[in-house]
Amino acid sequence: MLITRLLTPLLATGILLSAPLSALAIAVYSSSGPSAASIQGSVNGFRSDLGTNNGVGGSFASGRREINWDGVPAGFSDPNNLPGNFFNSNSARGAVFETPGSAFRVSANSGVGTPERFGSINPSFPNSFSVFSSQKLFTAIDSNIVDVRFFVPGTNQPGAVRGFGSVFTDVDLAGPTTIEFFDFHNNSLGKQTVLNTPGVTSLSFLGVSLEQAIINRVRITAGNAALSALDGFDFVAMDDFIYGEPQAVPAPAAVLLLGSGLAVLVWARRKSLLPD
């Protein structure tokens, strides 16, 4: 398990949140390998970092939420689309999805007439993709980009989390699959690359945690192309999402304006390799 522990200094005077960003500790949990066991240690470490799983509904001062797709009913699974607000409306966990593409889809369970693991899109996918938590996976349609925006669960009040992580399957190439983190002013807090393992049915995990809940949105880029029936691309699907409990974003009056520049966060590159 690769854990990167970083310090992000505030390099330019600008918009500060109610919590100071002058010394923001960051931990990155990252792993990849041929099986679920290859990433289990980093997933467990990230879960422990964020705290108790708060399940569905309600609002809590700490802890985490998880989406593993497996409870999505057949009516919202392949070949049907998943509403982008499903996990803030039907199953309130404070996450709303957006994409430059046309829709979102969760793969079908086995034995229901629709091929599992997105075999309806490409018949090779059931042999290329694996799962961390059985049986379902997630993807955007007509795009490889998914934005996850956070809200206080079950409401339209913008929220911020202190960490986000995702499981990916079949990340073959080093570089294209990434997660980028944004604050509620849409400033990028940094981008991390998901580790790859060449070959089919691999699993990868990337999770980033902060000391403070300032992440309002994440952008996931999965592979180098949208899932399709074509060949020759690094097609990547997603499994579990794990993220901190969404906290209410401060009102504009609570934000201190210092000068005209924006706060720029730079992620240092000091890394340490720890045993799994």
C-alpha cells in the first residue's frame, strides 16, 4: 500500500475558507493488483481514516459514506440508466453525479437476461472487468468523465467532504485514470493518478483524505475512452465510492476575503512506501 503524506502550503493570499488552509495535511492511499486482496489494505486504511460508515440518510458531524452499487434496483440498472441524483434522492448519501456524456449506468446482476459487467456494451467486458464488492459496477455513458458533487444528504444544500476514494477495474495504462479534487470556489486542490496493473480483471484503488472538509467536487477520468464496442482503448469501470460525511458549506458571509488572488494549493511530492 502506497501512502503519500503531504503538506499543502497556502502560496497566494486569496479566498480562505472558515478553516485555515495554511497547513493542510493530506494522506493518499493507493494500490493496484490482480485481485481484491491486492487493494484491501489501502481500502481498509482509508475507511479507518474517514471513520464510521453512516449508511443512508441523516446528517452527521463525522464519519463516511459508501456507494457499492449492489443495492441499485434492476429498474435503474443495465440496460436502464441511473439518475444522476439517485444517491441524494432515492438513497440519500449526499452524492450527485454529472458528466459531459449522456447518462450513467450500473451493470446488471448475473442471471437477469442482461450480460453482467457491461457485456451489453462490449461482449469482452465481462472477461476484462472484475469487482471489489459483487456484483455491480458503474460508468458514465458516452464519456469517461464523472463529476461527483457533494450535498448535505437528502438536501440541496452544498456540502464538502474531507476525503474521497474509488475502486477501479482494468486500469491498464499509467496516466489516463485520475481523480481531481475541487473546493466550492471550483479551485483545483490537486490531481492524483490511479495506479495501473497491466492485464485483465485487475483492481485499483485511490483515496485522498484531508484534515478538513473542503472538497466540494471530484472529477474522475476513467481510462482514455468512454466504454464502447470498439477495441484498442484502455476501458475502465468503477466500483465502490468511499467519501467523508458531507458537511454544510459555509455561507458566503463566513468566507474571509484577503486580497484579490485565489488561494493556490500545491501538493508536495514527498512519498513513503509503507507495508500493506
